[in-house]
Amino acid sequence: MEAQVQSNSVEEFVVGCILAIKTTLGEEFQAQVITFDPSSNLLILHILRIIYNLYIYIYNEYAIYFFHFIVCKFFNFYRKIQEGVKSESGPKRNIRLLKANYIKEFDLLGQGEDPLDVNKCFLDLNTLQAREDSAIRQAEIDAERRIGVGVTAEAQSIFDALAKTLPVRWDKTNIVVMNEVHVSSPYLPENVTGGTAAANERVRKVLEFEKKRLQARGAGQ
């Protein structure tokens, strides 16, 4: 059973406050509140001290929402840091997401400094910039690989259709699907070779559908 946090208790989950928490899972730790969202009952905590931990991890339907919430909540905050704080190393933080109704009981130990103070938060801007540059270069390489050389617009359309659901690449003018099935010009179902029977049949069906779609589009013009 999940413990129910009383409505007046959520007022104590103010940013920066330090709590001694016991969870319904048997964990005991001290943490500082980074932020609390009453609508979803979510706490983001900076773990200061673990007193007792059963190392039980909860994966539930809120996991995706947790991630989305953090990104939306702190996007502008991190952008300000990147723009205004020099790159330097700083202490790492143990951050945890916790639904408040998993808290069995807690004590307010005091009020700490603002955990979101941009002047006391550190990001390795050089590393972040390098990762961004690398991702952009890789995206450009991947985009170039998707464009066939010396192929017709119809062949490129067929390639793009296959790429929506299957891993594909060009081998000169041949389309290679899942590194095992080959489709040669003029890219008809009978031009499909290699691979398992199931993979071969799947590629044939995509080709048949795309051919019909292209023919219908041509007839309508």
C-alpha cells in the first residue's frame, strides 16, 4: 500500500528544504528538495545521506512523465547556466525522483541554500559542446548516407519507404535491408534476394505497397 501524504504536508516540500525521509519500501535517507510538482505528486531530491536502502527500484507508468517533466522544468535553467557560467568541474549530485505518496513519514530538518542557484551550479561546457558537435556531424553523415547516388527519384522513394520501418543502406544502386536482403534495380518484388524467407517477404510487401502508391500518385497528376 502506498502511504498517503496529507494535503497540508505538501506545503513543507519547498525548494531547498532538507528532509529526513522514510519510504514505504523501507528506505531511510536525508535529502534536499530541488522541486516539487503538486499536480503529479512528484519530488526531485538531492540525496545527502543514505541511512538505510534496500536498493529497490520502482518502474511504473510515470517513468516517461518523470523524464519529460525534468526536461521541461529545467530546460531554460540549464540554458542560462550554459550561457552565463564558465566551464569548470564541480561536485556531482545524487539526484532521485520520488512520488510523494511513497513517503511513509518525514521530518523537516531545516532549510538549505537554493539548489538551483546558477552561480553555484557547474556544467562542463566544453564537454557539452563537443557532444553537440559530434551529434551534428553524425546526423549529417547519416543524412548523406540516405541519399542514393545515380538512382532515380522512384528508387529514392522506395528507399525512404523501407527506411521508415527497417534498417537500410545503399550499396551503389542496390538497397540493402537489415544487412541481408538486397533489392536491385528496377526495385520490383522479383528483384528481392537474400535473407531469411520472413525478411524477404516483408521487403517484398513494402515494395509492392510503395509501387502501388507511386503509381496512384502518378495517375492523379
